[in-house]
Amino acid sequence: MSLQLTAILAEVAPHFDGYVYPNESGSHPLWGVLIVLYPYITGLVAGAFIMASLVRVFRVKALEPVYRLSLLTALAFLLCATLPLLLHLGHPERSYQIMITPHLTSPMAIFGFVYAWYLMAVLLLELWFDYRGDLVNWGRTEPGLRGFIYRLLTVGVSDVSPAAIALDHKLSWIISILGIPSAFLLHGYVGFIFGSIKANPWWGNAIMPIIFILSAMVSGIALCVFVYMVLSWRRRRALDMRCLDVMGMYLFYALVIDAAIEALDWIHRAYSAEEGFHVMEYMAQQRLFYTLSIGQLLMGTLIPLLTLGSLQVARKFVSDAIRTRLYFTCAIFVLLGVLAMRWNVVMGGQFFSKSLRGVMSYKLEFAGAEGWFLGLMLLSLPFIILTVLIKLFLSQSLLTSGHVPHRPDPT
Amino acid sequence: MRCFQMPPQVFRVVLLIFAIGVSYLVARTLLTPASFHEYGFYRGAALAEHTTRHEPVFAGKLACGVRHPDVLKTLAKGGHKNLSCEACHGVVSPQHLTDPTSNMDKPSGAICLRCHEASPSRPAGFRQIVVKDHYAEKCIECHLPHEPNEVP
């Protein structure tokens, strides 16, 4: 009998240990690596944008060299932010329908509005006002297709009088201020999607949006560090050490706050002994040990925190070459750590049964719509777009006006 | 008096946003699937598409009842009244429908355990047994599958 029984069970629930509800016993979790990448990519957008607003709104002069770079990075990633969702849904022949049938009461569908607002009203406009003067000039000097693109992007406005440029800067500054809450909205929204799922103790949590925003800032700054360093090496240009130090400093601050909030979340759950805490503990110790304890906690948080923290104190004693390497390593660790965090949230929440007494095992596959190969492709796409954007808008052969942060008139 | 003039770049942006908005509305009216609001916030035609894509698998209790009205009647009296025949007998094979003499496999006792083996995830009032404490395999030697209420 027991043999037959196991045969039946093997047919019904192939990947579970413990007690699970029949409707949970699918052959794979509903959300896979694509849904992991979705919050990751949107987070990078929001983070890179906030990095850029440090220059614009908070006038951190030292970060001037990465202002445009971080905006372009945000744009490159934003252009790919919807792709994981669309790929996950399948049916490319119907993908446009999701855009022409907006729904006002579905939290998932609200992403359309959040995304459209952020792309159209914030990022593109800020970039356009920032670049407009340069675009007009480049359109006049550059020949061929390049010049044509610049001329097209001016949408026919060729006024580069000082008054017009001053207005551009002012508008760009206003949009930038608007952009900060928008960036929080964009990523807070993604956290909200998970945080509002009451039935799942791993997700249902009022501070989920805040955790998402903070980790987004951390990953976005790390991404800017990474992109800036790689770009400088490719161009064989000396790194601006002051800029790098300041980025490292902000990365450290963001990381401190992020780590503190996430730790608070765990401490609060442990102390209040919420119903689901046992299964979460089990997940952290067993099922998600590598991605959570090693990836997210050790690699993504503790090591960068200690390294960057000691650099804040002992910057003078560390040579430029070593500091550069340390920043680079920290940036990569943080980027991987935040990716692990997204994995832990999205997949971790699906790995245990709603009975809180059963756990699923899942092996990431290579091929297929939810395989890691497609995920890797998807993750390299924004870098390809960014390369094109940099060729077009940050080319060394182009003269720039030099960006002057807008200062509101004291009068 | 000079009337207010919008700066050219702002004017172009407003114009552009307006154009995007209008083309979106046009696209919306043209591209929204015809059956979209037929029943609710989805494509009504999707339902028909699904029914043609998937052949029905189960025949259903009433189909069995055409040939086995007696079993249907006895089953309706006991504790198994809400079960469908195919829950125990498996999917009706096409041969069985055209040629009733081609027997379906008689289900063994193992099938009972799919529902009756004790498990804490089942509702508390549900009749459950722990197999190894309950005469093991040959359920049908004592219980009548169609009349489970008959106490053996």
C-alpha cells in the first residue's frame, strides 16, 4: 500500500515536503526568474534616478561627472522594465492589449500608469530639457544620421539664447524635484504589490514598499558606480576620485539605512512571533540559505557595509588604486546582493505552503521562458541600450555646454 | 500690452504630449478587441477560444447515469453522493461509450486512500483512517464503494 500511496503522492505533488494544499501543488511556482528581474530592474531605475537628483536637487557638486550618465542609465533600464512582465505573460501578439485597456482598480494594472508617468513625464522630459541646448548645437555640427537624430530630437525648437537655456535648466530642476517622489512611487509601488498580499507572511508587510525603495537606492547607486568605472576604463580616462569617494559615501549611507530597516523588519517579526515566523526561519536557515544568508546578508550587506564604512573613516590611508578596486568590488557585491534579495522575496514567498507547514523545492532551469538564460539575456539588454545611448549622448567627440546646476533666483 | 507667450520649447512639449494623448485615444478605440466588455473586464471571445482549444476530458456523472441508473441512484443515497463516478473509476474511455461491454478497470482500494488517508490538512469532520491501523488494503472486502454508509 505505502508504495502505491507514494506513487499517488508522487504524481500529485512532486516537489513538496510537509503539508501543502492541493491547489498549491503545481509542477513549478507561478512566478519565476522573470518576475524576480522585474523589481530588480525597476529598482535600478529608481536608484539611478535618485543618484542623478543628488546633483540636481541637492546640488552635490562632486557628482557632476555622473549626472548625465546616471540619467541615461535610468533610461536604459526603464526601457526594459516592462519586458520581464510581458515575457512572463506570453502571447506577444496580444501584448499591446494590456496597454490599451487600462484598469483603475487592479493594483497590477496600475503599473501602466506609474510607468507611463515616470517615463514620459519625468525621465524623458528631464533628459530633454537638460540636453536641449546641446542637441541644437550638435544638430548643427554633426553630419549624417547622427546629426539627423539630434535635429529630430530637438522637435524643431532651435532657440539657444541664454534666456531659453536658463528656462530649460529651471524646468529640468522642477521636473527633477517632481521626479524624486515619482521614483519613490515607481518602486514603492512594486513593493506595495508584494506588501499588500495579506495571506503571505513573507510578503504581507506594511514596510515592504520602504524596504523596496531603500534597496532600490542602494542598487541604483551601486549600478552608477559600476557603469561609471567601466566607462572610464573603456575610454582609458582617469577616474574622478572625488566623485567616486562621494558615490561610495552615499552608497554607504543608503546601505546603512537599508540594512537597518531590513533588520528591524526581521527583529520585529521574531519578537512579535508572528504566525508565519517559523516557516520564515526555516527558509532563511535551509531553503534560502545561499541566497539569503550568504548572498543577501553577507555578500550584499555586511561585506560592503564594513568595507565602505572603514573607507569613510580611513580614506586617507588607502591609496587610490586600492580604493578604486574596493569600490568596484563593493558595487558588484551590492548589485548581486540586491538581486539575491529580489529572488528571496519573489521566490521565497512561493516556496512555502499557505499551511505554513510545507516547503517546495525548485530548480532553476537553463532554457525556457522562466530559465536563467533568458533572464541573463534580459539583464544584458539594458547594458546594450546604454551603450548606444552613451555613444549618442555622451560621446567624447561632442562638445557639451558643461552642465550648470540650476540655482533658484534668490530674488 | 504684450499678451503672454508660451516659450517655444514648452509649447512644443505640450503639443507633443497632446499628440501622444490623442494618438493613444485613437489607438484605443481602434485596437480594443471587439468582445472586450461583453461580460466584464476581459475579452468575451477568450471563453469560446478556450473551449475549442481544450477537448473536454470528463464525461460527467449524468452521462454515466444513462447506462447505470441504478448505481447513480444508490450512490446518491450515501456518503459518496457528491462524488462523481470518474473520481474513482477514472476517465471514461471512448471505447467504453461506444461498446459498453468493454469493461473499465475496476478501481482497487488504493483509490479510497486518495481521499481517506488521514492528513491534518483535511477538514476535521471528514472521515479519515490511518491505513496501517485499519485492515490495510482491501477496503472493498468490507465497504461498499457506492454505499459507504452501510456499516460492514
